[in-house]
Amino acid sequence: MNTTNQILTVSIIGSGNVATALGEVISSNGIRVLEVFSPNIDNSKLLAEKVGCNYVENLEKLNTISDLYIIAIPDNEISNVITKLKSKEGIMVHTSGSQPSDVFEGKFHHYGVFYPLQTFTKGKQVDFQEVPICIEGSNDITSELLVQLAKKISNNVVLLNSEKRQYLHLTAVTVNNFSNLLYNLAHDVLNEKDIDFSLLHPLIKETAVKIRDVNPYQAQTGPALRKEISTINKHLELLDKYSEYKEIYNLLTRQIINKHHG
């Protein structure tokens, strides 16, 4: 590591959505990305080109001079990659919401978590200043260095231990991944009936925006809240040919009724 008490250089392990988003925003904020590694050479080349650095073809060729090594890969690959990494003086972090920080313990002196709480898709720009970045470090100095870096790209930086971060990730999956599945189900039905899905866009937007000002419990609306059984039964009848959609509709309807009516 350098002796300036700040992170100036970064190596990125991964070339997917999170790795790409972090690489681009870090490099555009005065931090030098020295190299990118990914088993997918084509993706590795693309990301390296975007951030103006070299790509390496195997983990053994990673340099030993970076201040920070970011592992931004699927959760089930993190432990395997860590076992293959040689000892580094720089800080080693992963970007997972669900994996604990102690996966590095015993192999690296300086390590932690740099978890950006957002959904990322290549080619879709995100305002990183609004993205919460959850930090955990192996010690106070490591935490402070990670916080300093995070504040260069986001206005929403929090220290969060592994247990709390795992609960945050759980709820993030609920509000993001599960809601997107519902969008997908709705899209498929409307597409089959030749109805433009974009007609739902204002409703989707208002639903998301409203909970900034109103507690989700108070924001609940719809036939289940009002216990409009005839409407619910009509919807279930329309869903007879969509068994998976019908099952989810039934489950969520019961949950809303139980939540608001006991």
C-alpha cells in the first residue's frame, strides 16, 4: 500500500454488472484502476478498455502494488477465488451483500466489504451519488480508508457489520428481485393480450416514489386491503391459465388481508 493514507490504485476481479459499474465510477473520480481480471476474457478486455487499464488472464498475474483489490463476482465463487489469491499488502474486499467479511480472515491482513446497494445492468447509467455503499473493515484504519473511497463516489455511505448487511441484502432481494418478477409476470400477460406494458409505468413509478414519504403499511391499496372478494375471485378466474401467476396472486392477497385485517 502507499503511504498517503488513502486509496489511489485499484485492481478489479470480475467483469460483470457490479464490477463494470464500480470500475467506471471509480476511474472517473480520480482513482486509478491498474488492472482487471475475469475468467471471461472478452468481458475483461471490454472493462479494461472502458477504464483505461490492462487486463490479466489469470489470478497469479495480479500485481502486488494496488491499494485495493475489489472482488466483484457471484457469491458462490468468492471463496474459491480467495483460496487462489496470493498474499497482498493492499486491502482485499468483496462486494457481496450476503457473504461475511471474515471469508478473508487468516489469509489477508487488511480486508472488508464494499457493498453498493443497487441493481446494476451494463449500459444502464446509475446516479452513484445516491447509491448506499455499505462498508465493513477488518480494523478501524481499513474501515476509514474504505469510507474515504466510498465518499468520493457516493453521498450515502454507512458502516454496517456482516449480520446487519445480510438482513439488508435479504430485504433488497425482496423489494428489487421479487418485484421485478411481478413486473415480468404482468408483462407476459399484457404482451399476450396485446396491451402495452408501458401503461403501467406511471403506476410503478408512483408506487416506488410514494414510500419515500409514506410508511409502506399506510401506502397499501387495492382489493385485498378492501377485502373485495368478488374482485379477487374475478382476478383468480382470469389467471386460470397462468398457474404460477395465480399461485403468487393468491399468496400475496392472503398476506395483505392477514397483515391489515388479522
